Amino acid sequence: MAIGELATTPPIGPGWLVARIGERTARGVASTVSGLIRDGQVPPGTRLPTVRALAAELSVSPTTIAEAWSQLRTAGLIGTGRRRGTVVLEPPVAPAPGGVFSGWSAVDLEHGLPDPVLLPPLEDAVAAGVRTERPGGHDVLTARLRSAVRTDWPFPAEAWTIAAGGHDGMLLACQAVARPGDTVALETPTAPWLLDLLRNSRIHVVGVPCDDDGPQPAALAAVLATHRPVAFVYQTRAQIPLGHSVPPQRIADLAAVLSEEDLAVIEDDDLGPLATASPVSLGTHLPGRVLHVRSYCTAFGPELRSCVLGGPATLIDQVRRHRGPGWSSRILQNAQAFLLTDPGTSVLLHRAARRYAQRRTALSDALREQGIPASGRDGLGLWIPVAEESRTLIALAAKGVSAGEGRRCHPASGPPHLRVATGQLPDDPALVADLARMIGRAVHRGRISSVD
């Protein structure tokens, strides 16, 4: 919508904005105003303060505000006219960066990918990474990144290393503790990529059923007694596909079961800093046995290919041997460290997490109106029970909707479900309601077919 077509909205004063701006840099101002626009607190048509007025109120240079306004114009959030000044434009509501909904076939409803619109900018991070030290040694993890990840690591790690993304980190971790032919205990249902990773490594998998709080201790004890696995593998937060985070009491109960056995534990924290729950780990109860794997790709995007592994030196050494002589760019590592310690990025992360939660809740509520329950307290997806998987998926595919197969989340058989990714859902309630109706019709059709 052009500036001249926007309805007149009272201007906001510089004092109102100043009370909400934390970091007084161009990036901080742009991040704050962007969030206020996207959250609806500053509606389209609102006239923003002049550069000089806001700069004076913030006690910063007018150049700082001009640069912030330039970033917002580039993002398509504001425009400047000769007579009306700087005005807020209609924010993008579709999942694609272009802001135009082009059909459900263009929306990721299967893999749980992040929304590019909600990823933080990388310019300042890469610039900080370029200004990196170049030591003569061959330390795998830079001092800056090690310092950044230590602040909220759930237990004191003896050693650290890095991998090229969460999938690579989990592959290295599992191969470090299990050889082809070995058996591991794996929570079920689980992320399909994690199950595929183990199977492709020719590692046998025995499922440990989950409830709303994570792997069930009694079921884990039975698996340990019957199958004698060499490792236990599970997700700590925003579990795929169920969406739970393991609470501290369940961690303690699992630790009590595992304390009777001598096996390694691999923990996957795939959502990383976007998870709403605090970091937890069996490492606080089982020192020397737990390898914690945290990915930052969903939060910051795949370009940095960042995943950090921390745990006992013996397990980290095994990971390094499997990793081989390759090394990770120190520039990218320190760019990651910048993002983890930058206050402006922290604000953007909290806003992204809130937006993802709103999208997940919107679809869950819309499905409930169709009489369909859905699980998913955190993360980028919902877990939906159905009567018949294949027919339901086929009915959705006919409408251009590609959802995930529930059977791919089980090492053996399991009750039929759909996985529906929510991270890239449009923010338009009408479109979400339309998707829920399509899912409802497909689920109903599957019920009729299963009866026939």
C-alpha cells in the first residue's frame, strides 16, 4: 500500500518510543521499532518522529536514527513522503520474505524449517567474526564461542567441539559411542531425521515410549534390562514431534534409572535458544557420561552451520576422532558468538519465539474448533492423531498441502499421526482457519475410509 493510501493515524511522540528502546544503536532502534510494527503496537499509517526529534530524545546522533530508518525502509516496514513524513507501512503477513501468499504448496508444513523473516540479520555478526584472532594453534572451538555457550550450558563441560549443524553434531555424537551393529535406546516417537541417522549408520534402535514429560523411566529401565544398549539418546527441549521439554523431576527420575548402568547418554537440544524452557541435562546427575549437542541453525539460520557439543573429555575426544582433521571457520564461530551475546539479537530471538508460539497456538486452536486435538507445547510443529495416515496425507496432497508422516517417527509401529510444521504459517487467521478446515476434512475422510 502506498503512503498516500494509508489511513491517517495519530503520530507517536519520541518519548513513547524512547521508553521502549533498549540498545541505543541504529540496529537496536531498528529492531525495537520493527518488533513494535510486527506486533501491531504501531499500526500502519502511524507517523513516526522525525530523525532529529528522536535523536535528541535518545541523546544520540541523528545519523544513528537515519541509519535505523534506512534499515526499516529496506525491510519494507516504513516509507517516507514529502508531506506526511516517515509513515509505517503494512507489515508482511505471509511466510515468504516477499510477503505474498502463493498457496500452501509454497509453505513448509513438513520439515519444521525456520521462517527467514524471523532470522536475525548477520551483517554485524559477520563483521565481528572477521575481526577474529588468528592463533598459531589448532584449537577447534574459539575462546569467544566457548565463553558465549558456557553461560547457559546445563552442566559443567570438561571439553568442547563444534559441528556443521545439528544433524552433523548428532551423527558425530552417535557414531562416537556406538558402532555398526550396536544397539541404542531412543525415545519414541522422535524426530524422523534422527531415526534415519541411526539407521543409516547401521545402529540398531529400541524405542523408549514418551509421555507429556519425556521418556518414561519405567520403560527405559525395561529396555536397559532386556536389550543392554550402549547409549541412550533423547531430546531435552521442544521435542520433535511431541513438543514437550523434559522437566527437572523427570530428569532426576531418568538419572536414577541410568545410574544403575554404565552407558553413554546423548542429548539433542535442536531448537537451542528459541526453546521456551530452560536448559536441562542428565549431566548434572551423571558426570562423565553425558554428551550434550546444541544446534543454533533454527535460531540464526543455516549459513553459520553452527552446532556445539560439550561434555566429558573422553567423549569429546571420540567425537573429534570421528570428525577427522577438518576444522570450522573461526570467522563463522565468532560471528555465532556475537549473536549469542548481542542484546539486540536477544530481543529478536524473544520476538521470534513469541511469533512461532502464536502460529503454533493459532493452528492448534483452529484444529480444536474442527474437533481435532493436537500436541505441541513448544517448537515448530504439531502432532495430530488420525485414523488412517496414508489416506489423510493423500487427501491433503490433493489440496497442495504436504504434511509429515507420523510413522517415520517410530522405530517400529506406532499409532497413526500427522506432523504439521508451523514455523512458516502465515499470520493471517483466515488462512490458518482454512488450513484447519482442510486438515479436518482430510482427517474425517480418513476415518470413513478406515471404517470401510
